[in-house]
Amino acid sequence: MVLRPVCQAFTSLSTLNKPLTEGQINTLTDQAARLVEQDQASRKGQPGAKDMAIVDAESTAWLKEMLRQRGWPSTNRSDPQLASHAWLLAQHADARPAVQACILDLISQQFSTQAEAQNLAYLTDRVRLARESRNCTARRCRMTTCRAKHHPVGSKPPSA
């Protein structure tokens, strides 16, 4: 693993290269499963679910703490369920693009399964779209109503 500048605020090289113990993996898996359950309940509008912004903030705080203490739980360091749950939470950490960018960098260095390669592609798209959105002004771009995709003002919007 290489600690690139995009991740220096969130983790350390020694943390990234330290193997996770079975106990750490089990604890992280349980925590991530609870957060994913809350995440999905809020997104589906289930009765009694927390507000989505609160759930996303709690999940992002957990991701930041996990990165600080344990690094990224890729499948080659943990297990597929933990890697998948952590990725889902990262997908929904849109309020903290720097965290998403760090996780994207770590996944790009560590992916070892087809599922992780697919997750890398999805997170790449999400980070890229967010970056373009932040760099887009109302005078230069307009947004399509459904998918939040940007295109230059002088061009035709993509067909739905």
C-alpha cells in the first residue's frame, strides 16, 4: 500500500499495512451491518427510520474512524461482507467528498475481487460526478432533472 496525499488526513501507512485480526474484522463487520441496516431503512422510508442526513453523518464518522484505526477493509484484508458494507456506506458519504476520494484511492490499490472492481467503478463515477458538480457554475452548465448529470449549456441534454 502507498499512502497518497488524498488519504493523509484520514489514515497512516502503518495502519494501512497492518493486518486485521479476526476479532477486529468481526467487530467491524457487526458495526457496518448495523449502519447499513439504518442506511437502507432511511433510504426506503421505513417507519421509525432516522433521517437520511443523520444516518449518512453517522456512517461517515464511522468510516473516518475506521480509516484512522484500521485502514480500508478490502476483501484481501477482511471479508467480502465487510468490504461490501463499507463500500455502500462510502457511496452514501456524499457530504464528505474528501473521505470518498480517499476510499476510492484505497480501493483502487487493494481490490482483489470482481465485486470490488465493480464497486471501484461505481465509486469512481460518484466521486467524478461530485467533482464536476462542484466545478460547474449555473452560467456554464445545466443539470438534467432526473440523474444530476451535467452537460455544457450549449449542448443538448442526453436523452432519458
